[in-house]
Amino acid sequence: MKRVLIAAVAATALAAAVLAPGGASAQTAPEGTNLLHGIPGVPVDVYVDGTATFEGLQPGASQDLSGSAGTTLSNIEIFDAGADPLADTPLLTAASLSIPGTGHNSVVVHLDESGTPKISAYVNNATQTGEGVGRITIRHAAAAGPVDLVLTNGDRPLVGLTNGGSQEFGPAEGSYDVQLAEAGTGLIPGTATTVQSTEGVNLIVYAVGPADGISYINESIDVGVLAGATTTTDPDATTTTTTTDPNATTTTSTSTSTTTSTSTTTTAPVAVPVAVNTGSPLDNPVSLTLIVIALGALVVTGGALVARRRV
């Protein structure tokens, strides 16, 4: 009888240890909102409802807006740095901007396709990556028409990216030499750059500036790694484009990109998208509960049989 009780207590203790909050499998998704200045060569002052909130913000710099999470900023005006807000005309005005209360987000001041300053807001993908793969997000914030992202081997993992849009893919860890091309046509001179894919990181790359002088701003988010997630060589894997107007609703469209995993001798390995997890991972609490209950039942049953035989 004592052995039966000991077995039952051990099973209960195991369940409590595995399911306790803050265990090794638990990870909180990053949250916050960043303001990024994506107009090259133009330092700015940012005013909110008549008050200078950020002064002398340099191109490529960012500011944390997380303290305003869940609120709406009103009467946003962006001036050339040092301008007189009572006498000078702002580069950009926005009636209001709602700062999400949850998730990880980015608000970017940049140029639209015609070269006019605008604000775009994005919800960043903060889900974990698979093992051995990173996440590369490319955002079109330049005064240019639709573009494709081209790898050194000629593959185009992201296609038809329009101004204000965002697309992502999940390449294996490593450095990738990439370049922009006009959608469906030739490469754009001067747009070559190198991006680094890192396990557990969403690297967001903003293409900014005029069409004849596109440059890049990077934003890096640590999202963590989902154990057991794999990669796929599905040539019909899809990427998602999301564009958010601060004064309108979010619109989402899905485009298909052809990305195939093959062996290569180039310095940039071929990128493959991360597989979609359509089931519960092994560390899912519900799955663990069922496993622990089953183990506990087996232990108790075994203990009862031993005790019965000794009787």
C-alpha cells in the first residue's frame, strides 16, 4: 500500500513540475512599439499635439513608443530639425496615430512612391523561428515602384513588394548577399547589401530613400526558437504582405513565391521558408498534461500489482 501511495505522489509531483509556469519551455513573445526615422539626410523634430516629443531625430535612428501603448497620439507634426512649429510648414502631418497595446510593432516615417513623406505602421512577426533558421523581413519604404528581392543565385524569394508593404522569408542561418530588382525585371544598381539570418531573430530590413539612392535601415527583434520546428522545400510556399495606414484599417494580401532548397557552392545558401506548424508542439501544456496523467496511471497501476502480489 505504501508503494502505491508513493507512486501516486511521485506522479502528481512530476505533473506539477512539468506544468509549472515559467518552465524551460515557456517563453514570452517580445512586445513594444518603435518609431523609426526612414528619410535619409533629413534630421527631424517630432511634435505631438503641439509638444516637441523628439527633437533632432537622425535618419536611421529609433525611439521607443512603448510608454504610449494602448493610446492614440493626436495632431502629429514632423518638421525639419530646428524649424519653428508656429511659422514653418511641417514635412508631414497626421491627425492621429493609434499605438497598439499588445504585440511588437513599428511606426516608420518614410517616403511614399512619389517621394512624399508618410507614416506606415507595422505589426511585427514575433513568433519563434525554427531551429537553425532565422527570419528576414523586407519592407519597402523607398520612393520607388514595386520591387523583388534577388539572391546571388538569381532566385527571388520575395516578389512584387510595393511601397509601404512588408514580406518575409525564413532562410537557414548564414550571410546572404541580396539586391533589389524592379518587379519582374532587371536589378536596380546600387541596391546590393548583405543580410544575416540568425536563429531566433527577426531581422527587419527597410529599403529607404529616393529611387536612385536606396539605402537600408535594420531593426532586429529577438523572438526565440521553437524546438522541433523544421524547414520545408515546398516550391509553392507563400509569403504575406501587410500594409497599415495609421488612419485606416489594416489590409493583408498573400502572394506566392517560388523558393526551392538545392545544394550550391555560392557564398549565400539557398533560402527556404520555415514550415508552418499545423499541430501542437511537444511542449504544449495540453499534450504534457495527457502524457503526465498517462504516466501517473501506469505507475499507480504497477504499484498496485506489486502490492497485490506481495499480499
